[in-house]
Amino acid sequence: IGYLIFTLRISSEGIDSTLVILQSRLQLHSKGETIKIIKKYGDLPLVECYPRQLNQVFMNILSNAIDALEDSGNSRMMDRLPCSSYQSPTIFIRTEMSDPTYLAITIADNGIGMSEEVRKRIFDPFFTTKPVGKGTGMGLPISYQIIVNQHNGQLYCTSAPGQGTEFVIKIPVV
Ligand SMILES: Nc1ncnc2c1ncn2[C@@H]1O[C@H](COP(=O)(O)OP(=O)(O)O)[C@@H](O)[C@H]1O
Ligand SMILES: [Mg+2]
């Protein structure tokens, strides 16, 4: 399973189909708000990739972003939080050539964010801050395995409490 294929637009198509699957979750129950999706897809060259596995990574990262926006539903109303917390819940997705050798996919949210202690452990198997039954702690370790080991790529995360989170996936270009 997981044939190595060449494609031009696999990443944006994969992200779009993942968003369709997640569509019902974009409606946040907490505030009656809908998560805004801002997409900026660049012109991408050929990449060698396992599309099914890449889609699994998009699913893991986007699900986490939605969870983070759900959890920030109440705090957005609290006036002592930084101004980023006032923005309506948003997920930013950008694909671009980061340099001549890597395709970069950025997925960012303006949800609860993470402390440095949490951020350091997100790729540890079974690490989760979510309640039992909701989190398995395997989404990001599996994503890391797929991007770094299977695709010879890179996976970075920057985050701060109340400031949101940004994941950058880098896939080497053929
Ligand atoms: N976008 C995000 N915003 C805030 N925290 C996040 C985000 N993505 C991941 N995390 C943190 O990383 C942990 C591990 O994520 P993951 O491996 O997907 O497991 P799970 O989602 O089952 O907890 C989460 O429990 C959460 O604490
Ligand atoms: Mg997860």
C-alpha cells in the first residue's frame, strides 16, 4: 500500500479533500461560530510522495487545529487575553516552494496554543493533553514518521499559549 507517485498538485488536492471530510467539525458548538479557512496554494513542482500517508498527516494536523479552536471557544471572550485571541477562529493553509529543494505546507491556527513543555513532547508516542477517549497521542508521532522517515522531509511546530500554533511540513522536491 502507498505507491510512490509523481504529481503536481497532490498537496492542495489532499488538503481540500481532508477539509471536506472535516467539514462538519468546522462548526464550533461552543460559540455557534464557524472556523474560517484561509488557503493560499502556490504553484508547486513535482514531488515524490505517498499521497495516502500525506493525507493522513493533513488529517492529523487539521484535526488538532480544530480541537485547539474548540478549546479556545470560551477564552476568546475574556478581555485579559492577547488580541490574537479576539480574532474569529481561523485556520491558515499555505503551500509554497520554501527554497528550490523543498515544498512547504504551512498549517496554522489561532487556537489555544501550547506551552513550551507541551510543544517539546508533541512527537512523543501517546503524549496527549486531551481527555481519555478524545486523544490518543498518536497523531503527531505518526505524522512525524510519515514526513521525516518516509518522505525524508521535515516537520516543525511553533506555538505559544494563547498565540496559536503553526506546523510546517517540508517535502523534498524530486
Ligand atoms: N494545533 C494545536 N494547538 C494546540 N495544541 C496542539 C495542537 N496540535 C497538537 N497539540 C498538542 O499536541 C498533543 C499531541 O497531539 P496528537 O499527537 O495529535 O495527539 P492527540 O490529538 O490525540 O492528543 C495534543 O494533545 C495537544 O496537546
Ligand atoms: Mg491529534
